[in-house]
Amino acid sequence: MKILSLKLDDKTFDETEEITSKLNLDRNQYINEAVRIYNLYNKKKLLKKQLHKESKITRKDSME
């Protein structure tokens, strides 16, 4: 496991504290889950971009 120093703006930190308190979750666990979900979101976004790029190439070759 890696140690990370993280700077959050005050509003984000306050919201995180409020939510973790209500959910009875450890802040570290909450942030790890948030980053995991955001990574999945961005992987899908990157895959979509790559597929679109390859589709353009294939389309061009198919026309020829």
C-alpha cells in the first residue's frame, strides 16, 4: 500500500467528512473507493476514445 499526501479544498473536505460520518466509513476507505470508481470511469472514457479513433481508420479503409 502506498502513502499519499492529499490536499483538498475546504468545501470538498467538509463534504467528505459529513458523508463519511453519516455512512460510518473511514475517510481513507471512502477516498480509496472514490478513486477506484473514478479510475473505472476514465478507463471507459479512454476506451471509447480509442474505439472511435480505430473506427475512423477502419471506415476509411473500408471505403477504399
